[in-house]
Amino acid sequence: MKVCVVGASGKLGQYLVRHALDRGYEVVGVCREKSVPKLAAVADRITIVPGPTNDREVIGAAVAGCDGVLSVLVPWGVQQYSSGTAQAVLDLAEPDARLVFSCGWHISRDGQDRYSWRFRTALRVAARVGKLLRAVEIDDQDEACRRIFASDRRWTVVRGSDLEEGDSQGLPVWSWHVGDPVLESNLTRRTDFALFMIEALTDDSLVREAPAIVGRTTPSARAHAAA
């Protein structure tokens, strides 16, 4: 399998690259030119396409011939970075390619997710401050996912909880909606988030689904398994 990792130099992206290489996949990585040195450890094992991930020419060159595309939807700046990236991948990836996107729990596909007041408050504050400082544009990640959900491509949107570093705990468990008891612990190892995205490439049961994930060994996941 040949896969493209869009956002390969970031923390999640680097785990995606490693997991893909571990499976023997041919990997193409896209990242901003200034971030290319972050991929030095694997530079001799992958093809690196430098440039903004919302640049359609960059994405078009990177996804050509790829069986799967793994995209980290990062809401950098106030320039429609997430939606530009998502649209380019949707438009330019090979017709039968599996498209797997990452985002946060705040994305809701059907409006049935249930969020605590603390989560909602923190999200509103982060969105306002981020936009005021022109640092992040959280609303644009919502727009990116709306476009993905409306697409007839073979996509999966993986919605991640809070993340931490550490050794793998195994493939995360998932549920349809935030607020389900199994997700209560709200914590996943970053390497396992990447692992779930890699597994989604070959899991047809996740086509056109938006699973919300949580770490396999968290208290809520263990309680769910025991029940």
C-alpha cells in the first residue's frame, strides 16, 4: 500500500509515518518547508513533499498514486487551513483511495454528541482567543468536516479525545457519540490515535463514519469491557 500523510512533521503525523512504515507501506509525507528537518530520522525511507497542506498543487503531487491518505486537520492561522486541506484531498486523491482525517471531539456529525459545560466553555474561549490572536481557527475545522461529511468519497473522520505521550496501550476503543460512558475518561495516547487512523485504512466498517476514540486501558474503557 502507498499512503500519503498530510501533516507528517507534527506530533501525530510523525506517529502516522512510523506506524505506516512498520506495516511496510510506501509513505509520502507532506509538511511545511520549515518543518522538513523534523522528519530527518525517516527522510531516507519516505518521500517528502514540502509545502502548505492547503496548497492544491502540493496536495495533488503528494496524493498521486496513493491508496490511502491520512490527513491531520490542523486549524493553523486564519487562512482556512483545515478546510483548504480537506477540500484539496477530497478533490485530488485517487478515486478509490481511503481518506482518513483527524479532528477533535468537538466535531459532531449528527448533533447527538453530549458535551460537559466545562468542555463547551473551554472550546468557546479557545476559539475566540485563537481567532483574536490569528493563531488558530477552530471554526474552520468544523467547516472542513462539514465538507467531508457531505462527500461521497471513502472517508473516515477519527475524533480524538485529550492526548498524552507514552507507550502504546493498544488500539483505542470507540463509540458513535461523545457523552457515551465508554468515552468518559477522555484520554488517549497519541501513538494510539495514529494507530487507529492507520487501522481505519483497511477497515471498511468505518467508511463514512466518525468514530470518537478513547484509550483502551482508561478506566471508562475497562469498565465498558467488564460490563
